[in-house]
Amino acid sequence: MAEELTPANPDESEEPIKQRKNGLYPGVSDELAENMKSGWADTELRDLEPIPQAAETAARRAALSARFPGERLVIPAGNLKTRSNDTEYAFRASVEYAYLTGNQTEDGVLVLEPAAEGHEATIYLLPRSDRENGEFWLDGQGELWVGRRHSLTEAGTLYGIPASDVRELAGALREATGPVRVVRGYDAGIEAALTDKVTAERDEELRVFLSEARLVKDEFEIGELQKAVDSTVRGFEDVVKVLDKAEATSERYIEGTFFLRARVEGNDVGYGTIAAAGPHACTLHWVRNDGAVRSGELLLLDAGVETHTYYTADVTRTLPINGRFSDLQRKIYDAVYEAQEAGIAAVKPGAKYRDFHDAAQRVLAERLVEWGLVEGPVERVLELGLQRRWTLHGTGHMLGMDVHDCAAARVESYVDGVLEPGMCLTVEPGLYFQADDLTVPEEYRGIGVRIEDDILVTEGGNRNLSAALPRRSDEVEAWMASLKG
């Protein structure tokens, strides 16, 4: 990685561009500084079209405006975070900001100013890096280091929102009067400018509204979720084709294989890939992925591609590494499949959100009683939650721009709510027999199975967005054989 430089005599009226302490150049000569100011072509982009979701983001801002009339609303994207010394983590804009603008750049802030009718929106961004003071080639975030930013004019065209220089925003907010709300937790500088103007309770109301607004997806969002799922299906196929290489190395080969598909076809993975082989499948969020991959054991792969617009899939398949389930593995797998079938069947408009969870848990409890692992009757098991020793987690969650989407929504709107067309959720029952669980026969220990699909609530029931990946045990075996063949 190259080193940043700094001018020898920076303009005293501006904040000096940061210099690396142990950089090889002590400064910049006046002659070089002058040379770097000129001789550059005009690169302004004048033929841009609005982003594909511009109409949707405008509708979302209108709904937000209607909910909080007469109040200034401030929604930051967030700032870069240091990974190590002077290198940063890859930036991901706040979901609230990206949902309302479609923009994904660091330091951005959307402000809705109250007007006579509704609000006037402005998107505050960093402009093109300055060539006059050398920022574009001397600063670590200058465009010769990290790439060209859109000009404010270009941004206004892309996002359908007038754009202004974000460096002037904090000062303006300090002087502003009237009621204001901010989405907290993303931009400390913006929050500091508003510290005497906001309350935690009012800001939480804004956050909750923006979370609940995402419960029902529009057509653009549904298309992006399907795109994410389709890429994820191809990523699972990629993994099956290289299981022999994973056996020769580790779970990391599986993680890396899926990541390649995510980066080629999408923005990233939507969450840390769980590539859990053997007993690691019993650890719900196993993301170390440093274990052995052994023939005869199961691989629990929980992974999702995130699209360039931040919508993620979340799919799990439990696969026999050698392509064939043993009798016990099949028995456990088929029980989870049956539970998932019951859960998916319960997803429909007007159903309680909890119904799919209850349906899946009942099936798993029945099998655990049938196998003699817990004393019945089933109603007692469910009432006391005894099945949870082996089922552990809830059977699903909302899905969207966050893998666990809409998490700030009110309980009565989410987990105690009713399903509506356009909602998208996962159905993912599992059974996990820990390697050290002495309450089950030894042959069960170390077997973990989860099956997860992304289910869209439709007017007539539901649609399994990830149906292209086989689920039934015999179909899984046939699918794996065809890919390995």
C-alpha cells in the first residue's frame, strides 16, 4: 500500500492535510504543488440518469415527511471506521440512509427541512476532492488514492435530490431552530451539532418508524431480494463442486468459494458466512470457519449474497459432505425438513407472525418425543419449552437490507403482528445435538441440521424465493451428484 504525502506549506486558512509520520517524502515543493494544479481533463459526467430506485426512494421520503410534519429530520450515512492504524474497514452506509436515498457514500447526510407543504430534501455529500489545495493527490481520501467521487451536480441527478457540501452542515445545524430528530449511532459529529436540540425518545420514534417502513417491501425491493437469492443459489452450487478441495484444506475453502460468487455478482456477503462442518454445525453462528471438512459428516452452510443495493439473501442447506446421508443423519434431516414444510405452509396473509414458528416447533417437539429424547406429551414439551435444548433459536426473521431486518420495529408490529403481502422472512428450523450432550445417544452427538429459505408473503399465500435449491433429502443427494458428476 502506497504512502500519502503532504504539502510543504499548506494554506494556513485550511486544515493541513495529514502527513504520514514515517513517510519517505518530507514535503512538497512549490513547483510540484503548482504543477499538480493544472493539466487535468474535465471529467464531469453530463449524461447521467437517475438510479433505478429513484421513484421508490422518493416515495419513501414522502411517507417519512407525512409522519413527522413540521420537523427537521436528519439521517446520516455514517463515517469510515479504522481497521488498523490508517486503513479503514470497507464502508457500508446506514440502512436508513441508503433506504431513503439510494446513496452509499461515507459522510453523507440526508436532511428533510420542513416546508409549507411537507419537506424539502437535501443530500449533503463530500464534493469532488479539491485540486487547488492538493487534496486530490495528497490526502488519504483524495480521489487519486481511493477513487473519484461524484460531483454535487452529478449526485443531484443520480438521486433526484439537491446536493450540498456536507462540510457546511454541522455549522448550519448548530444554528438551526425548531423541532429536529436524528437517526443516532452513525455520525458523532452530526449528533454533537444537535446535542441540545434532540431527545432520545423523539429520535427513537424516528428510528422505529424507518424500521417499520421496511416491513412491507415494494416491487423494486422484491426484485433485489430475488436477485440476491439467485446469486446465492449459484454460490451454493459452487461450493458443492469443490467439496473435495475443502476436504483437503478446511472450512475456509468453502467460505472463500462462496465469497467469490458474492463479490463477482453482488456487493458482498450479507453477513459472515457460516461454513460449519461436523460438530461445528451445532454452533449457531460458527464464522471462524477454520475446521476440518470430513467425508461422512454434514456441512451446514448458511450464507447469502448481498446485492449492490444492499438487499441480502439468507439461505441454509445442510449437506452430506460425501453426497449421501447416513440413516441417522437422514432421520434428523427429514424431521427438520418436515418442520420447515409446516412452517412455510403457515406463512400467508392474515396469519400471525408467530404461526410459522409455532408450527415448526410442534413438529420438532413431536419427533423429539417420538425418539425418546424428551418426555411427552407434546403439549407439555411446548408449554415448558423443553424442545429448545435442541432447537435453540427462533424459526425465522424479517429479511431485507439487514439480514435481520426491521429489528427496531415495535413488538406489536413485528413479532406480535400479522403477515401482509410484500413481507419477506426466513423459515429456518433446526436440530442441534451438541457433542457433549449426555442426554442423547452417543450417535446423535455432533449432528446439527438447519434448513432455511427466504419466503415472500403474497396475496394468495407465499412464494419461496430460494426454491431453486433442493430441500428434500433425496433431492439434495441427486442435486449434489449432478454437480459433482
